[in-house]
Amino acid sequence: MATSDVRMIQDMFDGFKKEFDAQNDRRESLIKASRDITNLSKKVIFLLHRIMNEDVQDASALSKRASESGMEKLREVHALYAKIKTELQGDLFWRHHRAISPSLQEYVEATSFAWYLGHSSLVSFSQVQQELSDENGVPFFPLPLEDYLCGLSDLTGELMRLAISGIARKGGRDRARQICGIVRECRTELGKCAPLVKEVRKKQAVAAESLAKIEDAVYATVIRTSEYDLSDEILDGIISRSISTSCGGNFQGSGRHFCSDERDDD
């Protein structure tokens, strides 16, 4: 083989090496960014629960303040996605989708939770995509539908914790019934997607458990309400003790663990 041919082959493999090194470096960078985004999104969810656990008279104003605080904190996540958008242009996004998928699902969960507190409804796919866009409305990258659906499925766990943690507060019984309806509808509609999206199918079992806990709590409030002709303050105390007992004494908490030992991870 001629020297020129050997050099050409060496140059070709050097090019392959550089391309593989660049891909690996990009992947590691995206994994690190994904972890940072996931942790920050989790902190937003903690923040929302912490605010919603405050004892105030105006529950509506509290929800609005929690929503605004959460959306403000999520701007930090928006900034992180803006930094990595150049690494995800074109087919690079789909090539590295698995590296950032966990952060997208956690981000959708946090965004949908903050949105619910402010609007009492589920955030739409188009709204989340709009949040993942620059000031000109150009998306950083396409939001995969499966990540959006998985984020909504995870939301049911946070809504369960919100419903149970505040059920003994003023307006808590009405909110728990409202959340029960939303979680039931969410689980039903996501069940239609489960055969098509593997991850959603896995998360449906957790959503069913969350719904069952909300239904048990709402059922307990209805039973206790029918048994006593008392003031709301006294009745709330009875309901609080009843829910605490039925949840094995784990009702009172920081707002993240109710009726369960650990949070269901993604």
C-alpha cells in the first residue's frame, strides 16, 4: 500500500475520532445540564408545596402567590435550556434526546404544577412549548409529546400531596374534591395513550395509587361531615385527625411525603 494511501486512511480515522470525541463531550455536557435542570425543577416543586402549606385565610391569594413564585423560579430553568440550545440543533436533539428527557419531564411537572395553582387547570402542550422558546417565540428545540405526557402523569402525585396536606384547611375540602376530579380525568385520558407510550404505561400505576389516596381522603371528609353538625373549624380538626390516622400518622409533613414513605421517582 502506498504511503499516500496509508496517510489518507489515518486522516480518515482521525476524523472519525474527532467526531466521536465531540459527540461524547456534547453528551456529557447535556447530561450535566439535564441534572442541573432536574434538581432545579424539583426545588420549584418543593417551593410550591412549602408556600401552599402556609396558614393563611385567603387560599386563592396563596395559590396565586405560589404560582407566581414558581413561574419566576422556573426562569432559571429557561435560562439553562437557552444555554444548551446550540447543542441541540437539527438532528442533534433527537440524537441526544435520552440525555435530556428526564429534565424535560421534571420541567413539565414543575411547570404544570405552578400553572395549576394559578389557573386551576392543566397546562397545554403548546403553552409548555412556548415556555421553551426565546423572546422571539422561536422554540429552543421541539418538545417531545411523550415527555409532556410523562410530566403530566407525574403531576398527579404532586396534586395528591397538595390535596391531602391542605384538606383540613379552609377551603381544603373543596380543593381536594376538585383535584380528585382532575386527577381522575387525567389518569383516564393518559390511559388512552399508555399503549402507545411505554413510559406513560409505567407511570399509570403510580397515578392510580395517587388517585386512590385522594378518593380515600375525600370519602373520609364526606363521611365525617355527614356525621357531625359542627362548625367548620371543629370539623376540620376532626377531619385532620381522621386523615392522619388513615395515612398511618404520616399526614403531617413538609409537603412532599404524605401517606407514603418515599416520593415515586420518575
